[in-house]
Amino acid sequence: MKWKSHTAIARAIAAEMNLPDELERAFCAGSIEPDKRPDLAYRVSKGGRAYVGRAPHHMPSTGTIMAYAWRARKAYLAGNDYWAIKSLGRGLHYVQDKCVHTGFRGWKHDARESDIADIAPPRRAVREGIEMAKCSPRFVRDCITAVRPRKDPRKAMYDATMFSSAIFASVIGPVDAEERFSAEYERAIKGHRCRYAAAGAMLAVSGAAAYAIEEPLLLLPGALAAVAAVRINPAFYRAMDEAEWFGLEPKARRGSSGP
Ligand SMILES: [Zn+2]
């Protein structure tokens, strides 16, 4: 996608979420940054040799995008909104590029991106994305894997806007687990408002307690031993991810979220 399209999507989301100007600028800057300062990734050449090269944009790995989502989420929990939104913009760049079908060997790439550049991000797509958002790492991952390359420029723009908005609202969502279920959050997200007031707030003890009712294992002092005991239980891993999304989990992750 062209920079014009990436920044148009960022602006459309920023407007709907009432982001302050400074954060809108951070969002736009992050959204085009992977083209200026590429991420590196292990790749395999035609001859079968592994090398370190530019991370692919049109077929990005889910891990690359998730790493940015986690970075953004952690910065957001720590109250660093600027860094959160810039990192998120960077991750969403890949989601948006992934929506574009580049044709056989990329022959249609340039023409299609020019067509997309003439289309404005539809407001309906922004709202649809925000409304479907759930504040959860699993939701973000599901969004990323659901993205398909589109040949029709309008569909590519629609999907890019909708998935970007959904992931944005998921990452910049409530900051503690209790809030996730609160009616107030429901109202906030329905009214397309961002929870800025909550950014930087310390995790409420009640939030931890609310989560623990759902996942009592997290209360055990020997959480690490518990992880080993239930290693084969994907539901437990998911719960650990969810807990970390709200800053509740110590250091028992298996390193899948690292950059
Ligand atoms: Zn790109």
C-alpha cells in the first residue's frame, strides 16, 4: 500500500477514537515506518540458503505483527501512549499491506496500489472494526490470520480499515481485566471513545481478583510449577496470554511474543 493509504487509515481511526493530535501524528508516522526503516527477518533464498533480509510486507508473519501488538499493549499499560500508538501503527502497516493481492510475482502490485490510493477509508469499516473488537491477544491474532489478500481495490481498503480498527480498539482497550466486563467500557467502545483517562492507571487489585475468579490457577504462588503441570493444556496458555494482556502475569511466557 502507498503511504497515502496507510496514513489515511490512521487518520480515520484517530478521528473516530478522538485521539489527540500528537498521538494521531505518532500513529501516522508508525504506519509508514516499516517502509522507511524495514524490519529484518530470516528468509530463505531461491537456492535454499537462509539469510537475513527485509521482512515481507504482503505476506508478513503473524509473529511480526503480534510482536508489535504486544509491544504496543505493554507500552499502553505502562502509560506510554505515544510509544504504544507508534508501535501499533507499525504493526498495522503489515496488516494493511496483507490486504492487497499483488498478483502473480507482484505484476499487478503497483497498479493495484495506485487504485487503492484513490479510495478513502470507509467510515463504516472503522465503526464495524471498533464494534467487533474484543480486548484480547487472541482476538488480535484471529484478526491477523483472517486477513486475506484482495484483488478488488475497494475490498482491500475496506478490509484494511476494518481489521486495523478492530486491532486498534483491542490493543488500546481497557487496561484491567475487570474493566473489560464493565458496562462503562461497553458504553465507551460503543460511543467510539478511547479510554484515555485510564491510560497509565495502576492495575487495580480488584481487577486481579476478578481475573482470578476466572482463572484461580493464577493465584497460586507456584504459578511456574503449574505451567509445567498443565503444559499440554492450550486453554491454560490462552489464559496466561489473556492475563499478560492485562499486565497480570509474571514471567512464565514461552517467548512467543518477543520481537
Ligand atoms: Zn509496506
